[in-house]
Amino acid sequence: MTNRYESPLSSRYASEYMLNLFSSDTRYSTWRRLWVSLAKAEHALGLPVTESQIAELEAHTTDIDYECVAAREKEVRHDVMAHVYAYGQAAPSAAGIIHLGATSCYVTDNADLIIYRDALRYLRAELLVVLENLSRFAEKYKAMPTLGYTHYQPAQLVTVGKRATLWMQDFLSDLNEIDFAIENIKLLGCRGTTGTEASFVELFEGDTARIDEMNQMICRDFGFDECFDVAGQTYPRKVDSRILNALSSIAQSAYRMANDIRLLQHDRQVEEPFEKNQIGSSAMAYKRNPMRSERICSLSRYLMTDAMNAPMTASTQWLERTLDDSANRRISMPEGFLCADAVIRLCQNVTDGLHVNEKIVEKTVREYLPFIATENLMMEAVKRGGNRQEIHEIIRKCSMEATAKMKNGEECDLTARLAAEPTFGMSEAEINALLEPSKYIGRCPEQVDAFLAKVKPLLEGVDGSSAEINL
């Protein structure tokens, strides 16, 4: 425990990988790696940077003296220059060439882009685990009839597995958005104070081809194909909007699935995992609350709201740059990633242990099936010589009477009422013979098979699992 505030995303919800990725060590060691990359490129392209200076810089990319940085920043009020100073103290022979020709955004923005790309790749892999869990669930229950709902009112039958494919389809859409975000992240490169590369025109004595080669070398060092075609001092903040939109999209899908599970758990049809010694309520010992699904919804709400920060920042960038983006991005971007990580981990946990109370599902189907089957019953009665309009009226009248009894707490007696109508022309046994749930699920099993076949190539090599979470 600590006597200082700590974000619940770091203390309770996010993974170690994501916490490490957005740590100070990763951020500032990436700054140093960027300075090394710049020095290497400048050396290779003929600027006065020596191999021994580069070697000394490379030897000190991770041993950051944060006390030195803090003391210097207190003096100069500039975080990047404080780190330049501390790096120079660690690598004195190279102190004079660190940051040569660069502006602060060379390290701040490029490091952010590197970290965001790696974070998106990680989330993509984690989302595939959710999809794998759901694919196994959908396959298992693809033909199990269950009551469908429209407006949260009883509707035609679907299957338990088919419903899971609706959730999967949403997550697949999110996967596409993540892929698009990853594919369109470019590096800022080293573009100077207003994006004109003027400092390098001077350093390379007008040889612009060497400037382009320098930026390509830096891109290659960090696994990027290219820099943005043009830039001001910063990379385009539209990139942040695209990223947070993708994370928000995950939150929307997760919320929808978790909310469905909460509704189904209320009806005792489907339940999220519940540990042997888990306590559902401090007062009501019998409770089995869907707390993990509730947490998914809670965190997803935050993430959807957090995504509003990036478009507001992107829309208010003045000319070549303004600094009112900095404090907002320091909070909204890492917290967005940590929150998305937490949401996906919870989704992994819930989908890996989702339990179907099959007897309850079957009982619910049986309760409503006589109403659902009335159209088929009408067709059968007509085939036996009945008048369609007269049969329709009989079904309408008997349905209203049966519904009234059910609202009074009594059992559904629709089939008995229909059989008692001479004009209907069918006995109760004949009616019940037509009430086989599998006759009313349409193409659900076929639809699940076709959908899973399409998804299967994406999930090859993915092991479904349950993430360890703090309850």
C-alpha cells in the first residue's frame, strides 16, 4: 500500500506488459535509443559524430539517473533538455552531439508513436484470445435453441451459439480498426522545429538527399516503413484520434457483450464465472452478482468517454504546433491503452468460463414455444382443411386468454385451449408433436458454421485462455 494516489488502472486492472510499456523507464530509454539512432545516421552520412561517441551512448540507454533529471528540470523547466543533460553526464564524450539538429518532439513524439504501435499490437493479440474463447463457445452451442429477444421482449428462437457470433462480429470489426490504426502509423522522423528540416539543410550543406536517407535510417531502426509526408513540429494529432477511436470501439463491443450477459444472468440462463469462495454481497450471502461483466461495462464507459479527448486536441492544434496538447495526451493516451487492456483481460476471463444453465434455457424455450409456433400451427391447420382467417382468429383469442392466465402466475395452457376448439382440427398431442424447438431456429447452426469458417484463419495458433484478474 502507498500513501500517495495510484491509478486503479495500474494497481488493479491493467497487465504487467502494458504497465511496463507505458512506464517511465520504457519512455525515457526509448528517447535515448532515438538519440542513438540519430547519432548513427548522422555519423553514417558524414556529420562530425564518431563511432566512439555512439558506442558510449549505446552503453547508457537504460541507466537513467532520475535524480539528476529532476534536479536539472527544476532548474531549466524543460523535461527534454533535462534528459539531454543527464544523458550527457552518463556519456560525457558524446554530450556535445546528443540531439544534434533535433527539436524536442523528435524524441517525445517518435517515442509515443513507437509505444502506441507496440501497445496496439499487444491489444490485437489479446483480442484474438477473446475471439478464440467465443468461437469455442459458439461451436459448442450452435444448435442449442434459446429464446430470442427484441426490445428485451420474447421473440423467435435463436441459438446460444448464434448469439455469441453477434458478439464476435463486433470484436472482429474492432480488430479491423486496430489493424487500420497500426498500418497507418508512421514515424515523425527528425523534421526540425516547424517541420521544415531547416537545421539539417544547414548541417548537410543543402544535400537534401542525405536528410531523406537519415529519416529512412531512423525509420528502419524502429521497424517503420516511412515518415509522415509532411509535419509541423509534431506528428498529426489525428493519429491519436484514430487510435482512441479504435480503443473506444473495443469498449463498445465489450459493453454490448457484457450487458447481454448481465441480462441473461438475471434470467438465470447464462452466468459469468464465479469462484468457489467468491462472495457476491457483504450482506446477501446468496448473491451471485455478474461483477466482472459489470466491471467491463464500467471501464468501457470510461474508455468511450476518454476517446473524446483526442478529437478535441486534434481540432485545436494551432498552425505548426501548440503545447496545450501535452498535458492532456500524457493522461488520455496511456490511460486509454491501460483501460482497453483491462477491458480485454476481463473479456478473456468471462468468455473463458461462460456457463450455460441448459435446463433453464430449455424451460424458457418451452414456456414461450407455443406462442412462437403459432404461425406453423396455423399453416398445419389450414393444410388439414381449416380456413386461414378463422384459424388466425382462434389463435389470437386463445393466445390472449393464455397470456392473461400467465400474467396471473398460472402455467401456459395455449395448446390445450387450441385443441379444445373444434374448428382448429388438431388434438393437443398433435399440436405438441409440432413443438420441437429445433424446428424454429432457422439457419442458426449453418450460420454459425459459416461464420466460424470465415474467422478460423485469423485464430490459427491462438490459445484461448482466461487472464488472471483481481476480483
